[in-house]
Amino acid sequence: MNRSTRVAATLAATALALTLTGCGGQIEKAPVPAQPSSSVTSATPAPSPTDEENFPSPDASATPDVVDETTEASEATLTEGAFGDEGYFTQDDGEFTVTVDKPTKAKCQYSSLCEKPKTGDRFVTTKVVFKNAGKSAIEVDPSLFVIEFADGTRLDAGDGSALEYQPDNNLEYGHKIRPGATYTSTLTFEAPNGPYSIILLTGSYGGEDLYLWK
């Protein structure tokens, strides 16, 4: 593949990404499935009628309980996890999980074309696994993910020269995953030499931060 062909492919992918902006519905966090507990605790016996005199009577003048409004707001905040952790999400009527593995050094796919990083210091590739646990198809694409440097710099997958380092199984735009299926792919970014994180957004291009792996 010569340079002009590679550039044409890049422009085509960008145009397709813009066409697909907003497709697939907004992604939201889903509750983590409850794990059965193996521990057994003893119940405290209810007080007998003869014990009622030991309990103070309700104070009618007491201030009623105030609902903590921050509880509901906290549900929309960013969740942080380690690389390899599994996050639980919903999209429209679909339920699915996402796992982002610890990134590794990316390999140049076309040695005659590969350039140096334009923003970062190196290139990294991470495996990303989607499991559709719902009854409806879900739609995903690389624009749902960004890499964030320690100084706040953010890049989309494929920004800079990262496109030249993407393996063949890089995450496709508008990829649909049928119910019950698992889709394993990769994301490639320009990265700093220091710490960084990979973030899943609620929607393509400009969505809110939803889940962070670091």
C-alpha cells in the first residue's frame, strides 16, 4: 500500500466516522450483577412487648429525614478501574460489558510509511472485549474511546500517526454485536512515556466520560 492509498483510506474512515456520529444510542452504566454471598449472619431478635417501654416514643417535632440529592447525582459520575477490569453498561435496550486490557507496544504495519508520534511519545495497542449480554444488538466504534495523558491531553484512537500502527483487527466504525455474542478487537493510540488512561464515553465524539481504565 503506497502513501497516497493510505491517506485515502484515512480520509474515508474519517468521513465514515462523521456519518456514524450519534449512531447506536447513548451508553450508560449498568449495575454490576450481585454476587451470591457465602457468609451467614445471625438476625437480631425483635424486641418483645415488655421492652417497648425502653424505647423512646417518636418525637413529632423532629425534623424529617432529608434525602441526599448527591446520591442520584453520583450515579452519573466517572467510574475508575484498572486495565483488565470489566465495566457494565446499557445502550438503548441492550446490556453489555467492556474490558480494556493493559496496552502493549504497537507495531508498525507498513515500515515504509510509519512516522514518529505527532503528539505523544510512543504508540500503544490495547485489546478490548465487548460481551453483549442483552436481547438487543448494540453498536460500538472507536470514537467512543479516548486516551488521556497525565497533563489532560486527549487523543482519539487513530489520531496523529497511530493509524499506521493499527493491527488488522482494530475496532471498526459502527460495528454491531448481536445478542449473546462476544466481539474482541483492538484500539491503537499515541501515548506519553508517563502514565495515561483510556476512557469510554457516553457517545461518539464529545460524549461525557463514563468509565476510565488506568
